[in-house]
Amino acid sequence: MGKKINSLEDLGGFVFSTNEDFEYDTNDEQQETLPNNEQRLEAHLDKKNRGGKIATIIKGFEGTEDDLKALAKKLKTLCGVGGSAKEGEIIIQGNFRDKIMDYLTKQGYKVKRVGS
């Protein structure tokens, strides 16, 4: 028996069309990374759905997935902890918001503190 399709994502980004004039666009445009001084980042602290543990979340990064992961790696190394980068967010384990904000400001990013 075949795999059940629950959503369009299960098709792998491919959609069927009965329109004979439809032209499938295969041009994958990758978002270009903005320079540091044009980035508007937000630094959050979060402990929801984490078993009571705190995580520092950096939101608002605009750029390629590779650049996001490279920045996340620098921040994880800076803090000496683990974390992840996905969907335009960097998640760092622990409360390192002030340390990360200082580093990002020195690198030319505009960082806003969000929450208490």
C-alpha cells in the first residue's frame, strides 16, 4: 500500500495542474543575506515547551540558510553551549541574551531586547 498524502508538502513541492498553459517555474530564488548593519534582530528568552529550561532565541535574521547556520555556530561557540538554527531563528541553550546582544552589536547588527 502507498503512503497516504495528508498535505501538499507530502508531494515534495510538486503540484498537479489541468491548465495546459501552466508553466512550471523551476527558478529557486535564494534570499540574499543583508549586510550586518541592515539586519534587525530580536533577542528573546523562552522557557515554554522546554521542560522549564531557558533558551535564548534570536529572531529576524534575513539571509541564506548557510549564513544563518554560520552565525548560529559562532554564537554557540561564544557561549560554549548547544543550539540550533532553522526557519530564520537561532536557538541557544541557556540564558545568554546579554552576552549574545553584546557580540552582535559589536559585529554591526541592530539588536532589540524583547521581553523581560
